[in-house]
Amino acid sequence: MIIYSIIFVVVTLLTVTQASIEGDDDTKVDNPNSAFSRNMASMSSQVTHPSSPKVQRRSFSQTNHHQQHPHICLAFLSCCDRIDLLNHTLAATIRHMEEDEPDSLRYEIAWVDNGSDPTMTQTIVDSYQIEHALRLPENMGLAYGMNLLIFNLCKAPYILLLEEDWLYLDHIVAPQTEERKRAVATSLALLEGLDAQNLTSYDERNVMGVFLRHETYETFLKFPLMDDWETLPNMNILKTLGGINKDVEEEDDKGQVMTNGELIADIDYRIFCGDTTMQGGTIWGSFTNGAGLYRRRDLMKIGRMYGEPGDAFHDRYIEGNYAFRAAMHNCHSAVRLTKDRSCEKIHDPQCTGAFHHIGGGRGTRPRTTKGTICDDMAWNLFGTPLYEKFLRFRQRQGGEEGDTCGKDQLEELRQRNFRDRGTFHC
């Protein structure tokens, strides 16, 4: 761990220094060494083998075998010593996967911790079976952690982002309908089914994922950005799972070939698309960090989240910017987790929620005077064709001139130390 910490600091310093001397393009956000830094960091991930895990994973040894490919990666990002929340989230999620979801649904777990107290994170290592566990010696921020999970650690074709504070809604707080108990498998079957039938949004944007949280999109998205409920009828969920990894023979725990299994169900779904015209005044609708299930290849096509060390990018707009970039070519969906079709509202957790946020909402990170440098909603558009157009339009309307930041301010964003423990992404 000491040797890794030294390498980590050296690589980070190299990354930030190189990014600060990229050239004359003051608006360039890309750090050419970010991928190198993450690759180096990911080499120190470990497989945890606790002697007495809190929740036993029956297929843990199999998911480490080259011939047994997982269908989905459960991705956890923690920071700021919030290990108590992570402990609850991990325990509930693993229990759900082991007891509720179909036996044949294989999964891996990836976990990145951003600089929490090592004595606290050691309790996680000693308690849970994790394929890819990476404890960073300092807080590298939301973007760095998320990019590690998506690009470097997770190997499965699908990924479920849970951060450290999304708790599965078990029988204590929500009725355990058949649909809720198999929410992950149903979501995978939905995305595979939409893809196979070439079903897209109204404007042919790709449907890349499923929200497994209750949401507020009905308050600001209108038709056709918020579509009506639709149904994929007679979906064979088990057979669909068997087709996700076509390069290996898929068998369940009893040795039965998955393509011969049957779990027939109608899947009710609703498509939501972010408003890329900005007419509605919001950027949300196509992506969320918390309790969002995605095709990993679609996230990789969008590119990395901006805001890694060395980026000239404002940390407050990391998730919002990524959500807008996602919406340029992608939409999202929700699934009805009950047979009761009178249950229509996605803000009702009884209808669509499989996970509940236990760590607070957006914007809970402390906002200091130092943290307001170049604070501008235009960052949400960065990396898209609308960014420069928006700045020119605002200038013509008598607003701020030029870029959102001057040369010195951009340099400060590259060099600043705003990732102190307890002050980032929580």
C-alpha cells in the first residue's frame, strides 16, 4: 500500500503538470494523461476474500473464472468516510442479488473509495467478496472514481451505478412484488429486447439504460420527451440473460443451459429523454449517477466524465455535463415493478423504485467562496456543439463576454486542490 501511494502521487502530479502546459487552447478540458493515471491506479485493485463474509456469494468463485462472464457489474463509489452507508448498501444489494434475482444472473462487484480512513475501509475488505476493490489514498473526485469504474474496473457488458448510498427497497419498506424482486434481470431483458427489436425513442435516440430509482421527471418533462407506458410482451427473461454473453456457454447453478430456461413476463416500460434544446430549463432525463443501470458500451461512447485532476473544468457540473452529453444521443427508461397498471407515476417508489437514496440529495457538498470560481451553468454544455454557440448567444444578448473563465482562472481550475476529504461528491 505504501509503494502504491508513492506511485499514485507521482502519477497524479505528472497528470496535473502535463495538463497545465497543454498549449494555447485555454478552453481545452481534456487531460491527455487521465487514462494513463487511471490505468496505473487500477493495477492496484484487489480481489477480497474475507474468511467470514457478511453475505455469502454463491457464485463468487465462478465470476472470477475466465469462462464465467458476469452479466452486470455492481459499481460502488465511496468517499468522505461514509463507510457506514456503504456497508448498508453493499449488504442489502448482495442479499437482493443472492436471494431475489434469478440464480442464473451473474454479477461482479467493483468498488472505488476516494480517500476514506483506511481503518474504516478495511472493514469492507474484511466483510465482503469483491472482484475489483480499489482504495485510493486521497480523494480524486467524482469524475476520476466514476471513470475508473466504467472504463477500468468493470468488465461486464452492463453496469449498475450505486455510489455508496443507494439502499435496495426490501420487504420492510416496499412490497416485494415479483417485478421488484427481479428488477435487475428485468431491466437487462428490457434493454436487450429493445435493442433486438430496434425500438428507440420518438426521435430515434438510443435507449441506453433503466432508472431503478423513483424520479421527478414527470414534473418537468412533457410528451414526447416523456413517452407513455409501453409493453414488451411475453419476454423470456432467462433466455435473454443467456444471450447477453454469446461467447461462452451459459449455464445456471444447476447446470441447465440458460437458453432453455423460461421466465415469461410482460415488461412495462416508459422512455424518458433529456431536453437538449434547454427549453424546459433542465438537463436531466437521460442519465443519473445513482441507481442507474446502463449498457457499459454506451457510457464509453459518451466518453469520460470531465473533472479529473488536471482538467480545466468546474467540479460542480460534472454529473450535469455528463447527463447533457448523454442526452445528445441517448434516452433512458423506467420499468413498472408491479402488475398493478394503475401505478403509473415514476415518482412513486411503489411503481418504479428498486433503490432508495439514504445519503442526501444533489447539492449537499459544502459550497465555499473558493469553490465558486467560474461558477457558470454553461459548464453543463461543455464538450457539445452548443457550448460555443451558447457563449456567443449570451454575449449578443448583453451577457458575459467570451469564455466562462479567463486564462488565469482556467489555470487555477487545473491546479486547484478542491478534493479535500469530506468536501467532494458527497
